[in-house]
Amino acid sequence: MKKKKRKVVKVTAKDVIKAMRRGGREAEQELLGPGFHSFNKLHQSKMTYTRKTKHKHKDDDDA
């Protein structure tokens, strides 16, 4: 009986980076859930006008 030769697999730097990115994405989805999540949101000024009551501040009862 002959033994089969094992295929030698070389792990390149490109493969390592790819694996790290995939692991990072999976960890992020475990924390935040599926879908896109932005990390660079602009800070909206308190003076920005909106009619929605959920955006109105409690101390803005001037009206």
C-alpha cells in the first residue's frame, strides 16, 4: 500500500489578513447584530430643528 502525499499549504500574509478581517466582522455581528453599522457619525447640534417629539429635549419647553 502506498501512502498518499499530503498537499503542502503555505499560509501567506494575504491569507492572514483575510482571516483577521473575517473574524473581526463575525465578532462585530455578534455584538451589534446583522447589517451595516456606522462608526463615524457626525455630532448633531442641539440647535438642529426637528418636529419629532423623540428628538425634543425636556428643557426646551419654550413653545
